[in-house]
Amino acid sequence: MRIVIGFRALVALAATLFITFTRPDTAALGLAIFAGFAFLQALGTIALGFLRPKPGMRQAVAPGALISLLAAVAAILGLGGQASSKLAIFQIVVMAYLVLNAAIETYLASKSGFKTIEGREHLIAAALAELFTLIYVVLNPEPLNASGFLGAYLALSAVHQGVWAASPTKAD
């Protein structure tokens, strides 16, 4: 599981850097960046999670990979919409991704046990996703802010997952 978490951290870091240095001031660019992030995360998670012979690995990574793949497809389809609706599409797709990701992380935390290291790490990931969903709901951001909030979530997620993957304490 650590290699999958490490890969997810690297993809989130790459998307964060891309958002930081391109300043996506349109919802279309935000959708494109999110689509690339979600698609790469889904493909890598599927490849790494399904090729590992560890028992239970496929069941642990399949729901998250499916949600990422569906979010990528929704973001790509949203790029074809009208310019006036792209911000709303961007916010809906990102919020749906975050809510579903939080639900999956909460389920994985309960499955591993809330008092275990792995369970706590999953709870932290779920809390980050829910916090940024709340930010999207409360602040109703403009395109630049919406992409910035996504970048902030991805930065925090990359740091959390990177530390989790590199932790010397066994988290599997």
C-alpha cells in the first residue's frame, strides 16, 4: 500500500506545482489540470495496486481509482460545456471527488481500525478532503481561487501522503 500512497503523493505534488506556476485563471484550465491529475492518479493506482500480489490490495485501491477515473471523465466532459458554466462544473466535479474520496478514506479507516496507524492516516486524509469541500461550499470561489484551493488541497495531501509513505513505522 505504501508504494500506491507514495505514487499518489508524487502525482498530487506534480499537480500542485503545475497549478502554482501556471496560475490557472480560467475554469477551463482548472478543469484540464484536475482531469490530468485524476486520470494519472487513477491509472497509476490501478497499475500499482492491481499488480501487487498482496491480499486485499485490489479491494483497497479499486474504489479510489474508480472515483478518480470518473472524476477525470467528468472534468474532460465539462471542458466541452459553455464558458459561463465551466466554473460551476469545476466546483461540482472537485467537490464530488473530495466528498467521495473522504467517504472511501473513512471506510478504509474503519476497516483498518481507528486506533491503528493506518486508520489514523486514512482519517487525516478524509478530514483534509472534507475541509476543502467545506471551503468550496462556504466561499463560492472565482476561477483563480477555485484552482488555488485545489492546489492547496493537493499540496497538503501530497505532504501527508508523502510522510505516510516514507514513515519508518509500518503503516501497512
